[in-house]
Amino acid sequence: MTDVQLDDWVSRLADEVIADADKRGIKVVCASGISPSGPIHLGNLREVMTPHLVADEIRRRGIECEHIISWDDYDRFRKVPKGIAGVDDSWAEHIGKAITSVPAPPGSRADSWAAHFREQCERSLAELGITYRSISQTEQYTSGAYTDQILFAMSQRSEIDKVLDQYRTLAANSTAQVDKKLDAEQAAAAAEAAEGSGAASEDDGGSGSEYYPYKPYCTVCDKDFTRVSGYDQTTAELRYECEACGHTETVDLHTFHRGKLVWKVDWPMRWAYEKVVFEPSGVDHQSPGSSYAVGLELAPIFGWQRPIGPMYAFVGIKGMAKMSSSKGGVPVAEDALQIMEPALLRWLYARRKPNQAFDVAFDAEIQRMYDEWDALQRKVSEGKGQAGDVASYTRASSTAAGELPSTPYPVAYRTLASIVDITTGDEAQTLRIVGQLDPENPPASLESLRPRLTCVQTWVATRMADEDKTVVRAEPDAAAMAALSDDQRESLRILLDGNGTELGAIEDDWSLDGLTHQVYGVPKVMQGESPDFRPDRKKEPELAAALGAAQREFFKLLYNLLIGKDTGPRLPTLLLAIGPEKLRALLG
């Protein structure tokens, strides 16, 4: 935490939210809505992170604030995911049931389909330092908590229908225009993104000439393939027919708790019920005729105003094959937290405004992300960070409750990745090499490198491309050594034994800095320059270009003789891992 006044998009939204709550005379309630109908992927996580960051800023100011997460676990099971479809056809029997009434995915120990994905998400939320109050919509509806709201919505169904009717044509036209601009693949992805929200694919309750904003689950087959055929306003008796099993029933909505309001009515009802002041939504909810747009006019019917709610953009994934959330293969927060520390993942969401898209890297790009994060940490710790830098770092590394766990002895992610790769995860070797990075301040144990080291080990084992992995030769490449030119032999001799003046034997300074000086110095010495020579690229462009070419050729030679490739991990790190004795055996 920090005493510095944070200044960023989070602070500005917090100002707006506090002012709105003061105007209404209520405490601040920030809301997230998540459907555990499938993997709650890193795009869905923005639905939680955005209100969390705003709520946390409000708490930092000492103002009472509650963050609620509504689990839309009373949504219907829409289709069998690809991973199960075709393997076990019996799952199709569950389509139309509430996802809390569907068994958990194969291999899961959870109580239901919804519980499996909710529990997976909640483990990650705890690791990310997110505190909230959970609300199960299954529990709310089946307990009768919303009975008065349902009866009220049914009494206002004509007014609700008038509002919805204004948007039905608009929504259809908007979808048609969007479809013209999207190719087939994009259109399918957009549809799946909307369906993954747990709401957008649900109809608005229309059932012919008479409109009813309520949808029962059949008491016989548990499915929502039902059609309301009549409603008595005086007695609250509702008649429905099930198109799946043929069951017909008349129920009293005072005591019948096996159904729910359709989404476009359910959402504004819950805003009023929970007195929500802030709730963002994804791009799929903010198009013309969408649930968020319609909610502007439906919320006042329930005595509320639509909350402040910025639109948040998509989150992309780098380094994984294209996957669909409805197929169950999209990466979730739990996947990300296996290869990156919680603070880094929080930072990716905190540093971008909600309407700015960004990517989460699972490939080698994660090393660049970590370089940026480490540079930010240094800048802030040295008091050189701008206001936005300080804000994003503070929000990533702490919450109002305190600091998040961090790595006591942070080593660059890319350096650790090289070490873990080269040593094939040998922990004794890893500790030895890391200790040589800074001989005057070595780590006491590997535990001081965690959790970052654990993340790196997982990344190397599961995400590092096979072609990028390093295998040091067991024996010298005799053919390659025999074919060396005189200049190449001399460059290897200088690398190992020095030139008698500026460069000594390679063992003389066996550290990351020493090896860096040696490796980069050899091509300079070969060109008649000092190992510390640095040409002026503007005044001596030809000399600089020639030296650069010489260095690249020398590095390529070393890589081929040591690992049989033209490129590899940074040479100083590679040499540290190989050790002086084996290095001489391979190059001598």
C-alpha cells in the first residue's frame, strides 16, 4: 500500500461511484455477474477485476463498500461441450435444466456442473486477493427471495413488453448490420462470447400474443422447454405447458419457486434488489437492443436507475491455439496463475482502461511482460514512477487489506527460464547458477526465488516450445571442431584463455557480468579493438555494423558448438549453466 494519492482510471471511476452513492444516500455496492456454465476464462475475469479494483480503491479511502458476485447458476444448460459431445451422448438429456441440476463434468468431484466451474474460479479469486460476497441465483430463486419481485414483474408485464418491443427490431437490425461486417468465423466467436455470458442467448420472454417475463422449470423433467399459457393477476396462478415432456400444470407464484425472470428483466430487477451502484459489462451486452441498453428503461420500473457501468473490451490470448469457451478449452485464471504471479496478472487488468483490449501471453512473450513488470517495480521503488505507474503497481501488488505475496529474491523471468531449461529443472544446479548471477548477494535458498521460480518451472515444462528447449552437447562436435577456420580457433582460444591484456582466462570472473564482458569482448579483440570498445553508431556506422556482424557470427559459432543450434538462451547464462570445466571440454 502507499500514502501517495493514486491517479488513474480506477480513481476517477471511484470518484464517480462515490458521488452517485452519496446522491442516492446509500452505501456503495459494486457488482459482478458470472455464469458458471463453462470455464470462466480470462475475458470473464474482467467482469470481476474491474469492480474489484474500483471497490478496493473506495475501501482504501476508508469508505464502506461491498463487492458482490452474482453467480448465474440458475441459467439453463444450453449445449453439450465439444469435449463431451460425441463421447457420451447421454449428456444431451440435461439440455434445458438449470446448471445446478446438471452433474459435474466427468472427473470432477463437485456437486454440479455449476459448482465445478464456480469452485475453479473462486480458488483463483482468493489467490488474486479479491474479496466479495457470493450470491447464488439458484438459492435466491428457489428460496423465494425474489417472490415479490416476480409478482411485481408479472403485474407490470405490459409496460415491460412495451419497452422490449422498442428494442426487438433495433436489436435484429443491429445484429444484421454486424453480421455483414463479420466473416463466418468472427460471427461464430461473437455468438459464443454472448452465450458464454450466461444471459445474452436467452430470449426476452415473448411467447406469442401474450407476454410473460417469467420462465418456469418443469416440475416433472426439470427443463425450461415451457410455455406460459395463462396468468391470473388476482390469484397469481400461472399455467404452463412443457414442450419436452408434455406436462401441464397450474401453479401459485406465491409458493412456486422453480422458475426465473428472463434475463433482460432479471438483471434490472437485481440492480434494484441489491441496490447496485456500479457494474461494468462486456461489449456483447452494450450493443443496441442488448440487455444493458434495455436495462436503462426497465430499471426505473423496479424503482432504480441503471448503475454506472463502463463497457470492457475483450482479453486476447497469446501463445495458445484458438479455443472456444463453449468447448471448454479456453484458458482460465487458474491456468495463468500456474505460470505467473498474482501481482502480474492483476497488473495486466489494472494498467488498461476497461475499454482497452489487451493480451495475456502464455508463450515466450511472457518474458517481455515480466521485463516490463520488473522495470515498473524498480521505477516505483526508486521514486521515479509517474502517477499512473504508481497507481497500477500499487493496485497490482496490494489491496486495501495489505500486500500480496511476492518473490523475496526476484530474478528476471527470462533468466530463470533459461536456467531451468538448461539444467532441466535440477534445483541444486539452479541455486548454484542463480548464486553466480550476483556473487556478492546470492539467494539463501530456492525458497527465496518462489513463487516466481515455481511459475517459471511450470512454464518451461508446459508452455515452452520444443524447438526452443536447450540440450547441451554431451561430447564435443568433432567434425565441427576439425572444420574451424584459423580465426574461429583464435576466437575460441581468446574466449577461454584471454588475450594476455584486457581479457583474462574465462574462470577469472565466473559471474554473469564477467561472462558477458568476455563473450561480447572477444569479437572486439578479434577486430583489433578493446573489449570495452563501443563504436558511435551515428559517427561510425560502418564500424558499428561490422562489429555487430562479427558478434552475431561468433555467437552463432558458440551456439552450434555447445547446443547444435544457431540461437539459444543468452550466452552468459548458458555458459554459467554449463560450467567452466565442461565448457573447456566442449570448446578446447
